[in-house]
Amino acid sequence: MVLYTRPPRLEALEGDPLSAARFVVVPVFQSKGDGEAKPLIEGLAARADEAVGGALSRAVEAGLFRGSAGETLTAFTGDGRVVVFAGAGEKGAEPWRLAENARASAAAAVKALVEKAGEVALPASEYGEAALEAVVGALLGAYRFEAFKSERKAKLSRVLADLPRERLEEALALAEGVYLARDIANAPPHEVAPPRLAERLRDLFSRLDRVEVEVFDYDRLVREGFGGIVNVGRGSDEKPRLIIVRYNGGEGDPVAIVGKTIVFDSGGINLKPSHMMFEMRADKAGGAAAAGIAWAAARLGLPVNLVALIPAAINVPSGSSYLPSDVVRMWDGTYVEVTNTDAEGRLVIADAIAYAAKQIGASEIIDLATLTGAAWIALGPLYAALFTRDDKLARALEEASRRTGERLWRLPLVDEYKAMLGKKAPLGDVANAAMRAGGAICAALFLERFAHGKRWAHLDIAGPGIASDAGPMAPKYWPQGLAPGWGVRLIIDYLRSRGSGASG
């Protein structure tokens, strides 16, 4: 798998990890109890401490290392090996916390080594039940997006981990899905303009079994009445596309994943302020996640039928751009009055949601979209807003959120606010934007109309999808200053629980 970036190779770690590679990660847990947590220097950590001449013990005594998740200490053995002691947090914590700590621990250690080591030994079994998450964290921590740098730094090429081959393949498939989402979200707009993105994805997915890619070009979108996608993208010379990736892994009606894919969002005629525009290359993070989800689902062989809908457009002003007060006829026949051309994402994904509901016959629809500044203001860069009327679906997604560390917060769908969507559209059926207050809720209510009663959830990922302002708050396995590929692991976990019946 490669769009721009390939994860390190994963190979089995055999024998003593302290001698398996020159660079070794050694997790160090903290004691559990009501008092002050202290690092536990035992087992492999004790042997490694002895190998580095007691450097860990001295650091602990001096208060320089506490074993907190994501904390690292680098030391050297007498024969030139490098040991990174990786804080793993409290031993015996709840499973979800152990998993998040394992991801943070391994990622921080890899980040300390990624530009220095060709290969790293990761004794993942030391993390117990969270061993797989440690490997995933290590791979995600190794991500570097340097495709457009003239001088590229050395980077980690191989991770040795002591897990069975099938578990290593599982970790790699998840990492590949996230890498694909990160690459698309972070790529310069000219590199993934809608026609080019469509061809790149067609080529990429052709390597997988049970996967088909269909692309609606501009003429077909016009001919079949996808007014939302067409109008948003008509101002650009690079015309929009609807990319549909079908993974046929099971029986029954498919699950549809719809991802907002605004390759660049200037705001259109309602131009954004310049200081808010630069990071809008990541306004395609929802579609990027949809592509990553489809890739990971196929690589994992999940027993589900899945359709990823990726409506891709560039929203820029020109003589042919759509205008405030235009009335747009959507694919399902709804007439939308445009009150703001910068509320464009809901138009492109509304067309795709309606198509998933009425043409594809999806059993349920989940959309991911960097949709509103309101969600980002309310929840910050670490949480996505969850909207759905289906309590079982909400619980299943929240449980997946807890397991994966991709955080959700459920917000209400306030029916009274629908009145404003109608009031602001004297010429049409509904306005694309109605109120600044409650903006994320109004956007969700707009989208709900196009689900046509299907089981549906909307994830407004404006914060974690872009995440450029996360800084030191970000999980250790996120790349600094770049979109983290948020949502891939969350939805894959959800699909797995759904397949097992755990979602209710």
C-alpha cells in the first residue's frame, strides 16, 4: 500500500529483545495504588536497567522518569545498543486505559528513534492484553509525510514485534488505513484534485480482492442531478467527482460510509479570512477517512458489505462559481437555497447520503465531515461531535470510541431548530445554513433530511479531523501539525463489534 507514505515493515521478534536489534523499546509500568505511582523496575525493565548500568534506576531516584504513558528515557549499553525506556502508565488499569497507554508508550518511543534507527525491537507482549495496540501505536508514531521535501530524513523501515503473524498483519492493515487517510488529508490540493484523486484511488484499490471502484465524472454528475456536488465544484477548473468504493465482504445490505472531500475550501464567494484558509487542504479529512476505512476493512477481510462514498470537489470563487441566493436542486429532488457558499460540505455529502439511502440501499449510513467551526469551538481539537437519533448506534460508536481513543461527544438533534432552516429559504425547501448559534446542530439537522429515515449517524470531525491546533494536547501517535487520519480505527472497531452483534 502506498499513496505517498508506507508504514514500516512488521516482522516477528524472536529470542531476547535486548539482543534482537540495536534499538530496543522497553516498557516501564507504574505501580497501582492510592499513593504516588512509582515506576516498576522488574522483569525485562530490570534486565534492561542492568544492561545500561542502572541508568533507569538513577533517573527514577532523581525524579527524572516516572513511567507516565508517553514518557521516554534513552540509555546505552556497553556494547553500543540503544534502549528507550517507554513509560506505560499504571499497571492493571482499565482495559481502555491500558490500550491508550500502550499506543502512547510505543509511539513516543518510536518517535524518539524514527530518524535514528533503521529497525526497532518492540517486545509488545510486555503490554499484555494491549500488545496489539502497542504495535499499532508504534506504526502510527513512525509516520512522516515527506513526499514533497527535497531532502528527506532517514526513517524507520522495520519493526520487530513478538506477536503471532496474524496479529502483525492486523496491526499493519489498521496502520495502512490510517496512513492512507493521513496522506490524502495532508496532501497539497493540486496533488489530489478530484480527477487525480479518483484515478489514484482506482489504481490503489485495484490491488485488493472483493473491491470495486466506480467514478462518476462531471458530466455524469450533471446528467444524474447531483446538484450539491456539481454546484460546489463548478467554480474550479478541476471538476468534481463522486468516488464509490465497494467492498464485498459479507451478506446483506451494505453499510455506507460517506466522507466530506473538499479538496480545498476557500469558502467560495463567501471567502474565508486568509488566516483561516491555509489548513483547508485538510477539509478532505472525512473522505480521506472513508478511503482508509475501506482499505482497512478489505485488508482485514471484515465480514461486512461496505460502500465508501467520497464526493470530491474544490470550492473556489470564479466566474462560474455558485452564488449566495442560488437555489440548488439536489440528487433526491430537494431544493436548497444557498445562504452561504462556505457551508458547502453539507451540500456534497447530502447528495452522497441520499444516494446511499435511496439508490445503494444501505442498511445504515455514517458520515464523517470536517463540517463546522461550531463543533471545533465547542469540543476543541480532540473530540468529534456525534449526532444520531439511534441510541443503540450511539452507544456502539461511543464504545468503539472508548476502545480506540478516538473521542466522541454526543450532541442533540434539536427539532425546534429546523424552523430556521425553512425560514431562511423563502425560495427553496431548506437553507444550507440558518443560524450561527447551534451551527453544528443545524448542519446535522440539514444532513438528517437526506438520510430518508435510514439508520444514520453524523460525525462532525472539524476538531480532530484537522487537528493542526492540537499541539502538546495531541495523542503521542498523532503527527505534529498534520491531520491524524482520525476515524479509521474508530469505524473499523465499530464494524467489528457490529459484525459480532455487540452493537445491539
